[in-house]
Amino acid sequence: MSYRRAVIKQQWTPEEVEAYCRKFEAKRPAYVREADKRVGSRFSSRGKRLINSKGNLSKAQYEKFVSKGLSDEHILAKYENLTQEILDVEKKRWKIQ
């Protein structure tokens, strides 16, 4: 346990950390770099659960949500790229309302 006294805590500035990480970027495998570009921050998307990020809502999915008592605002919150105008056009096409 005496080795703990010899450890010196380092405090780095964000610029120093960035420079240190850049040194190892070329050594990372290409598939890991590509995955980071596609996924981005892996932990930031866990807070918001998206059903379909492309905004493709089917009539069956919409009817399922309505039968559960969800309003249009809740459905729009679940779909990232779905807007109220697109939802209104889809409902007209499905002959709902």
C-alpha cells in the first residue's frame, strides 16, 4: 500500500488532453474511426428513445399509439424527423380524422 504515496495526480488542461489524444488517432483502426463518425457520442442518445429516426410512421403504428392514448405531440416527440405537417398529410392519406 505504500506505492500510493508515490503516485502524483496530474491535472491537464483540455488543450493538453486534446493534443495527447490526437497523437493516438492515427493508430486507431479504421472501423473504429468510422463507427465514431456514424454513432458519435455513444452515451448521449440513451436519454431519448427514438422509434424510427427517419420519420417513417406507418398507419398501423399510428393506430397503435392512438389506441394507447398517445396524442400527436407525444408521437412527434418519438420520431426525430417527423413534423406536424407531414403527420397531417399522412393522416389525410390514411383517411383518419
